[in-house]
Amino acid sequence: MVTDLDNVLATAAQARRLAPPPGDPRYQRYCAELGRLLVQEWDAVSAANAEDLARAEAAGLPAELLDRLSVSKRHLDALVELTAEVGRALPVVTRSGEPRQAGNGMTVRRLPKPLGVLLMIYEARPTVTVEGTLLPVSVGNVAILRGGSETAATNAAFGAIAARAAAAAGLPDGMVQVLTEVDRAGVRTLLGRHDAIDVLIPRGSPTLIEFCQRSSTIPVLASGGGVNHLYVDRSADPRLAAELALDSKLYEPTACNTVQLVLAHSDIAAELVGAMVAAGRAAGLTWAVRVDPRLAAEDGDGFGRLDSDLVTVTELAPHDLGREFLDRSLGVLVVSDPAEAIGHVHRYGSRHTEGIVATDPAVIEQFLGAVDAAALVVNGSMRLHDGRTMSLGPELSIGTGRLHVRGPVGLSALLTYSWVIEGNGAVRGLPEATS
């Protein structure tokens, strides 16, 4: 089956024209209907997901990626809560700005408007399909989604539920379209339609994001890859640093806000590795640590004594720098001082999330002043970089660009504004002379 992309875009354009303005009660009804239908149709979603998982397992995908593809009752509960949370937030997010008195007796205010037609291209995590049909649409945007082929059946099930919810809420046909039959050539066609698509949101690997940025003139709301670092200064408590490093990676090893490489000050590095292994063992975590060869050599036996049924210790290789470990592994690189750590982040970081563990205020300020990322975490888990965790509300992604939005892409970031000028008969008259 080949998707008629011209029809997809024509339907989206008509939906954009007919869509009610942000703040219309139909959007809150949409949130409620989506939550209700997710519960009602969860058996169908589970069956579709089982089909995707069986295909992925037959293709030899590792356990971590299989876990990333799966949905469960835990995901259902979280998604239903998300629909309710978005519904509660809409009245505040879509409220018109307070009028401000301007010159000549006029007033001005900002009126929320949708960004328009959004194209979201993403990989894995089928729950993103619900997020992508919920957040943009609830503030008046038209959403076209194209997920990865590995979750096609689950995405289709979620897409059908979202379309039913939109219809039940009284929203126009085409507000939500989830495409599962579009190949790479079709994606390239969509990326070339800046005349019909207002915003492009790629969510996935750095390769996907770079491809979208290179291949399209559509404005991009980019979520960069998660090549993130945690610098542990010599002033840090090794046990606290170990706990934060493990929490930053092992509980969600494939998330974009997890740490890949711990940059450990040479004065504390050996003690830190031991503390990480001990903390992982105490928590019963199975994982792998990739240790700087210089540190392993200093230890004499290459940290072989730390190997166990829970942790595997290997050497950090040059090709490990600047890449994501999409598994339960974490690298440790020795640095001589904060400046070397900062230089490494400048060279290899993806400007997503960077962290520091330290008690020396001067070192913390040096790090915060020199490092540029969407979030800088001080003495905390890297996974704190999350809209809901930061009390900023639901998020669609984490933006790493420098314009429009940076960090959690929440509901307000999916809106633009029109300035409403109440002239009250005001005129400007002749311009003043400039000379």
C-alpha cells in the first residue's frame, strides 16, 4: 500500500483552516476522549505491540531495544495521566495575554495561535505516537506523524485511537494523521513540502536529526542526540557521584537525557569507579563499565577484581568517545582538571544535557560559564532534564537548538502569537523628520 501524500497534505491543510482556535472546549474534550479510548482499546494496542516485538526479536534486536519498543500497563497509566495533565493545563497555556496600554490611546495584547501543520519524524518508543498526537493537537496544530518501521503496528493502533478521539471531540478530519506506509522516498517528499508543512520535529538519533536538517527548508524544532557527560570534580563525594552517575544511565539506558561518559578528575577516578561498582552491586543492577585504559593500568589487574555476575569491566576505546551507548553501559574517562573536562564536552557533546558533581563553588561556576547545553545539571541526576520532573508540564521533546525553544518543548512552545492592537481610533500621522 502506498500512501497518497498529496491527499495527506491536502487533508491537513483543510483541517488547519477548519480547526477551532486554541482554548476552544473541543480540545479539552479531545484530551478526555483520547484518555478514555486508550483504556478501552488497550487490548488492541497490546496485540499490535506483540506483533512488532515478535518481528523485532526475529530480526535480532538486543534486549535493551526490545524493551524500548514495548508497551505495558505501566505505559497505559502514564499515558492516561498525560492526557489528563494536558487537559488541565490548556486553560492557562492558551489564555490571551493581558492588554497593555500603548501610545495614542491604543492597547496591545498577544493572542495564542497554533504553529500550523507539524510533521514529526521519530524512531522507536511507540508512546511518542501518543505524545505527538496529544500535545500539538491540543493547542490547535495539525499533526502528521511518521514513526519507525519497527513499531509500525503499534503506531497504527495509537493513530487510529487518536483519530477517533479527535472525531468524537468534534475536531475536523485530518487533525491527526499517523503514517505507517511511507518509505524513505516518501519522507524525502514530505521534507520538500515547505509550502504545506510549517514545522518539522525530528526525534531520534543524531543521524536522523542531521538528515532532516540537511534535507529540508522547513523550520526545524530539533532534539539533539544524547551524547551527554558528567564531570566529577576532585571536590565531589565519590559515593554521591557514583549514585548520580548510575541513576543518570542505568534505569533508562536509551533515553536522550542519560549520561554516556563520566569525566573523572584524576585525583578521584579510581575511588569513583570502585564506588560505582559497589553502588550498582547494592542496587542489584546488571551493567558494564568501560574504564579509561590509563586508570586500568594504574590498578595493576585492570580492575579485574571488580568483574562479577552483575558488572562487566572493559577498557574504554577511542571510538567510544562522542557516541551514545544504547545499552546498560557507562564509560569513565580520566581528566586532569575542569578545563580538560570542559574541552572534551566542547568537542564531543551534543548540547543536550551536561552535568557536574562538585562542592567547590569556583569549579561549578567555571563549568556553568563555559559549557553550553539545553540543560546543565549540578549535583543531580542527568535524567532530571525532563519537563514534568522540572515542573514545567508535559513535553513533546527536548529542544537543543538556539531559537524558539531550548530544553523541554512543552505546550506553550507549540504555540505562536498574533499581536492584537486595539486602536481605538488612533492614527500615526506623518512620520517625524529625521534631519
